[in-house]
Amino acid sequence: MARRPVVNRLLAVLPPAGRRRMLENCQQVDLTFADVLWEPGERIRHVYFPLDSIISLLIPVDGHENLEVRLIGNEGMLGVSPMLGIDVSPLPAVVQGSGAALRMTAASLRREQESNPALQRVLNRYTYVLLEQLAQATACISFHVLEARLARWLLMTHDRAHSNEFHLTHELLAQMLGVRRVGVTNAAGSLQKRKLVSYTRGEVTILDRVGLEAVSCKCYGATNDTYERVFG
């Protein structure tokens, strides 16, 4: 899967006139790996619609560790809080994959919500999808083995990276899965032995997408089905 130009799927489902208005309020920016877009407790000034970048939303655990609770690519947006009228960030948001995004001020988003019913409907549906996916992720963490969960997160990252190769350290994988790095090392080693992925110094290459899907738990397909059912 070679890298190719992509669009933000949320904006793409808007009617043409509403989409043009949104794009007029957006500025395309380049996001760099490890950039912090939101800090907890700080005022939210911008929302982001990724194109080929990836954003992680994290939650602190025990005051020092972070667990990834959302992975955002061109299927969605970083901006649910201001969309719901909350102008202070509850969680940190960090760039996990470098690339382009459309940036919009939070104030502009709220104005568009008030004047664009089609946009509000899309955002309401996106919120519903997130709630469904959060419930699925909770079940996944509770009941599925680490190797299957790792395969699922690699597939999710693959979808959003729009490339067979992407940067993903063991530390980030541990944050995704809420486990120690040694667990990630063992699970990743198992996937490499099966020749499903190649992993060298934080650089992941997907070698066998079909095989990886077979190893993954069913949560991967279920979350995708939810999105497709709502947005088509």
C-alpha cells in the first residue's frame, strides 16, 4: 500500500457547499512526530482533521504513565471536546505519525456548527461512533490476549498511515496496549517469526496484511463495521 494523497473522510461526507465553507476556515499544516497539540488543562484553540498524519489521545495513569485511548487518522478529527462546548483540554494529544492535517480554530468550528445543520449531524454521528468504539476497546482490553490486541493496533495504525511502513516504538506500543515493554517485545517477536511484520529500531513494515488480520481479535473488524455502518 504505497503512500498516496488522502482526504479527511468526515469532511468528505459533507454536502459540497458545507464542505467548501469548512475548508475555507481550515489551514493545511504539517504535523511532526511527538508534537503536543493539546495539553491537559489548557484552553483548546485549534481542532485538527488529519489527512495522512496520526494523532494519539492519551490518558495519564497513576500520575506518570500514559495509556492511549484514541488513535485518530483521516477517518476522524481531534476536536470532540470543543464540539461539545468544552474549551479546556481534558487529555494530552500527541502526534504519533508525521503528515498533513487541516487545522481550524475552535471558535470557527463552533460557528459552523451553529449555521451548518449538516455538519452538526456528521459530528453527532462521529460522537456516536466514538462511544461504540470505546465500548469495544474496553471489552478488548479485558478479554483478549496481547498478541491479538497488538495485531489490531498495528492494523489500525496501518490504515491511518496509508503506507506499509511507519514509525512505532515499543514505548508507544506499550502505551497503546497498557502493558509493559517486555510484553510488547514478546508479542512483536511472535508476529515477526510468522513473517507478518518486520520491526527494526522502531520502524514497522507490514509484510502480510491478511495474516495479521487473521491473528487480530474480532474487535478490529467490529470497530470498522461501526464506522462504515454510520458513514457508509
